[in-house]
Amino acid sequence: MNDSAPVLRIAYLYPDLMNLYADRGNVTCLERRCAWRGITTRVQRVEWNDRLREGADLFVIGGGQDRQQELASQGLTAHNADRILAELGAGAAMLAVCGGYQLMAHRYRSADGGELPGLGVFDAETVHPGSGVPRCIGNVVCAWNGARLVGFENHGGRTYLGAGAQPLAQVLRGHGNNARDRTEGAVAGAAIGTYLHGSVLPKNPHLADHLLALALARAAPGYTLPALRDDAEWAAHRAALRAAGLRA
Ligand code: GLN
């Protein structure tokens, strides 16, 4: 290992429980994009009943159905909420996808009316209108930082941002947070929430590197990410744009 190369600590929250639609690919993408640059990653898998064993520079949590979210909410509340919030307060970054995103807001009212407490990372809350209401499903394209983000969504819950929340992106195709206000996801400091599955990072290399830069700002202050070629990643991005009916 190159002594001057950064080491990035990734805490992967509930990988077996919260892994809808291959969201584990986000962690694989981060690991590979670091390895290609000579950055060492240490991935700490935190399963349902685990406590965080060490700090982290980057937290990742994927999506899950209501039942898995109930267990994840219990695990967060019982073991890890305070530590995660403390790390985020100290500059750690986060990627929370769909069900994981919902649990990082204030609360999630599930399809059966149960209320799951969230960590309040994002000033937002989610209400599932019930199984009789059509889900938000399909390809999504959003405008983000002068570029576009692509992915697909499958969620029943509708997320409404509070006054203290910033959306991640603006929806160009698809539903986004609530199929009403054209917002997608949320940002709070170095934490990013999104409904984009896919997994989202491999075909949005600009978002992946944005997240890595946020996490490395804490892990290795002053370090600048060298560029990668990303031909395959951008080809996948363009294919997703076409799948959503937009010109690549
Ligand atoms: N169970 C949540 C919902 O239906 C989240 C789904 C997901 O993570 N894809 O909104």
C-alpha cells in the first residue's frame, strides 16, 4: 500500500437486509473507483443486530421493502443512530437509497400505516399512501449540477422535503420524491439521499466521484481525485437516457 495514498473507511449499513435492485453495486463501484486510483478502502459491513465497530468516512445504505425497513429502523434506533449522526456531524458523507433514504429522514409511514422513526439526517418525511395507490415505478432522468442523473425507481412512499432540506436534483423524466413537486432526493451537508436504483453510481460516474470527493475531504484533506476514463460508464449512462426516451 502506498503510504501517502488515502484510506477510505466505508460503513455499509444492513447489506443483507437493505439491498433491493442490486444497490450493493454502489459499494462495489466506490471500491473499484478507489482501487483504480490507488486509494485503499476498508468496508465495514453492519448487519441488522450489529453495532458500528469503528468510525466511517462514508455511509452507504440501500433500499428495502417495508418489512426490511422495519428491522433496519429497529437496528438503527437500538444500536447505531447516535454514532452515525455524530460521524455525519464530523463531516462523514452518506449515500442513502430509497428505503434507506426514507429511514434517514424524520419518519416513514409505511403502507400498513405503521410509523418507522428515521434519523432526521434529511428534513423530510415519507408517507406510503397504501397498497391501493400506484407505486412510483420506471426510468428516471434528473438534472443535477449542470448534468443529468439516470436510474430507475420503484417506491410506494412519497417523500416531502421540509424547509431545511435541499433536493438532490430536478426530475426530467419519472416521479422522484413524490410525483408532484419534481424534486428528486435530498442533500444535507455531505449526505445524499435518492430514489435512484440501478445501482445509481456505476452509470453516474460524476455522482460517484462527487460522493468520493465529499468523503475524502474528511479522510484525506487536500487530496484531489485523479480523473478516470469512464468510457463504459458513460456508455451505460447514455443507454439509460435513451431508455427513458431522451436523446443521449
Ligand atoms: N418500501 C419503501 C417504499 O415502498 C421503499 C422501497 C425501496 O426501497 N425500493 O416506498
